[in-house]
Amino acid sequence: MSDALKSFEESLTNALGFNKSKHHKSASVSEDSKNSELLTKDSKNNDENDESTKRETVPNKKGFHVRFPNDDELVTGYMQPVVPWKSASECSTNELLTSYLDSCQQYDTTPSETILSQIKLIKDFDIRNESLSLKGMIIDWKVCETLEDIFKRVQFHTLDLESTGLNEQSNTLEFLEAKNSSVPEYSFTNFVRGVQGCSNLHALHLQNSITSGRHLQLLSNGVRGNKSIRDLYLGDNHFNPPDGLQIASLVRDNNCLQLIDLRNNNLQDSGATHIFDALAQSNNSSLNTLVVWNNKLTKSSMSMLSKMLKSTQSLETINLGHNNITNEGVYKLKDGLIKNNSLLRIGLQAIKITCEGAVALAEFIVEHTRLQKLDIRGNKLKTAGLMALCQSLKVNHSVTCIDMDVCAAKPNMHINEV
């Protein structure tokens, strides 16, 4: 071994903390990790006395061994989670009052007489008190900070937020999901008021949560005044044809909406026509996604939809799937599709068209220069309709995907034949 290599070996040994002696080599660990020793001396006595050490020890070229501790030695201790109310019994009414007032002073906010009067009635800190009412208060972040000094000392069964308002400057809620919820009308009124004041709210999910009629009217009034909401999900709410008027009013007055999902409702032609007409008359709408999947639409509403498609400049995605549109409805829709310059994705799944409808779609594909995706699965297309679509793709260079049921046309047909 060269002198340079020996010098490197000695430097590495010293850096790792190994102490050489005449009789043995050993490795030591710090006092904090003595219960999980990782480095041990290569000793015959250790190998003979501790069979588990022998199994877990891996020697290296220099004669040192690495040993991992047994499973029962890995966890040396644990801590119980902190209980916020552990010392609640030591608190008194006067201490709670003082803490709340000090917090109000710290955050430069006026103490609430409503809260002060309720604090004075709290005598027993070992039990969960009945309620804390914040009814009618304007709650900003400073008020929330002062309430923390109460909640970490007192537990309540009920927190009453009736008619409360949020300060817009402190509101940071961006996404609200309340689907599959059942909210009574008196509570829904307060909910809508809160939504109306959320200046940063971008997405509102209310699938299977609101009922036809009064609930939708309240929501429409609230969303109309909130220009921050971009995505509105209202599927599975059993909306009826008259509800189309409320939705039409909403999309007409709020031109900031970018997505409206109305799937699995019962708007029918009359209700959908109100919505299509409102969008056709809106010159500055930002709507880029409209979903009316499974709303019992027929060919009767396609003329108004075609009119809307001719006038809209922002709509990029429309989903008409699972409606009884038929070939005749596609004929009525074709002119609007051709004259539209914004559509990128169209969903026509299970709309009960045959080869005749496919031919009409092929004529549209030839004329359109921006379409990227078309979904026509679930329709009874035969070879003639598929071949018409195939020929249209030789002319159109923007379409990248057509979803279809190829096997329905010919049992042995492969996708590369279409």
C-alpha cells in the first residue's frame, strides 16, 4: 500500500471517529444515542453471546461492523397529544374576561358586548357549556384571534353563527365543497349571504345539495353579486324547467363565470332554452365550459343552442351527453357548430344518433379548424358513419381524439381501420 493511500486511510478513520489501539478497533456513539448503538467492535465474544447481533451485523473491508437495533428498541419513547382544555378547571371567569380583553387590545379590535355578557355567565369550566352566540357580528381575522383565547379555555355544544358576516379584506376562502348536503331554507339564506361576501371564492360545489325553486332563487341572487366565482357545480339537484329562468338570470348577470355544470337535472328543452338564450345575448360572457348532460333535452332545443354557438366567443367545452337529441337535432346543431370559432371539446355520448348523424358531424369536422376532441360513444354507428368520420379526419388536422365504440360497427374492426 502506498504512503498516500495509508495517509488517506488514517484521515478517513479519524474523520469517522475510530480510535486505533494496539489490541483492538472500536467505534463509539454519542451519549444521546447509546440505546441504539450502530457501530460495534468486531468481537468474538459479542458474536457468540448475541445471535441477533450476528445476523444483523455486516462486516466491511476494514473489520468494522454495522448493527441495527432490534424492533423493540427502535421506539424509545412517545408523547401524548396536547389536550387544550387540560388546565381549564384552573381558569376562572375573571381570568377569562381578562384574557379576552387583553387579546382585543393586542389585535386592536373593540371587545364585543355580546361576548362579554356571555363570558360573565360561564362559571363551570369542567363541563361543555351550552352555546356561544356570535349572531349578527361581523367576523374578521382579528375577531377570530380573540375568540381563540375563549375556545382554548371553554368548550361549547353549539356555536351560533346566524346572520354573521365576513369581512371581505380578511376572506381567503377559495374552494367550497358542500355537495350531498341538506340545508334548510333559513340556514341556506345565511349560507348564501356568506358566499356573496367571499371575495376570493373561485369554485362552488353544490351537487345534490339544493332544491328546485326557492333554494335556487336564493343561490342565484348570491352568485350574481359575486364576481370572483369561476366554477359552479349544480348537478343532481332535480332542477325543473322553470328553474332554467333562474340559471339564465345568473349567467346573464355574472359574466365572470367560466364553468357551469348542470348534469343529471330535469331542465328539459324549455329550461335549457332559457339558458342558451341568455348566453346568446351575453356579449361579454367568459363561460368556457357548459355541461347539460342528462337533462332530458331533445331536438327542440337545438335551434337555440345553435344560435348560442354562433354568437359565443369563449365557449371551449360543451357536454350534451345522454340526451335524446337524435339525428334531427344534430342537423339543427350543425350550422352553429360550423360557425363557432372557439369550441375545442364536444361531448355527444349516447345522444341516440346513427350513421346519418355521424355524417352531419363529419361535415362539421371538415369545416372546423379548432376542434380537438369529440366523444360519440354510446351511439348506434355503423361502418358508413365511421367511414365518413374517417374521411373528415383526412381534411381536418386539429382533431386529436374521437372517442367511439368501434366494436359496435364491425366485430373484427380495429381502431387503425377508422
